[in-house]
Amino acid sequence: MLVGLDKLDKFNQDRKPTSIEMVYYLFWEKGIDYNTFNKLPLPYIFSVLKAIVFVRQEEEKAIKRMRKR
């Protein structure tokens, strides 16, 4: 039996992704699939996440500076 897409909408309603889901998404967005991700060493994953957080914080600071002008 097939389930309609409306069931998927109900499932995702008001549901925030977990931290690991966000990490998987960030790597998937860069072209790294789940299987490849699981083969990566943890220090590499942590260093990439650290860089992503830094870049986003710098982007937010730049946006705030532009709004003040």
C-alpha cells in the first residue's frame, strides 16, 4: 500500500532536525553522501564543522554591519 505525500507533510510539520541530521545535511550539501560520511575520520568532521560555524558567524557579523550603514 502506498502512502500519500500528505502523510509526509504531517510527519515533517513542526519538526526541527536533530544535530546529526543537520551534520548529515551539511555534508550532503557539499556532495558527501551518508556512506562516504561514515568513512570519514572524526577529527576531519569536527574541523569542517568548526569551519562552517566560523564562516556563518562571520557572515552574520557582516550582515549586521551592513544593516547599520
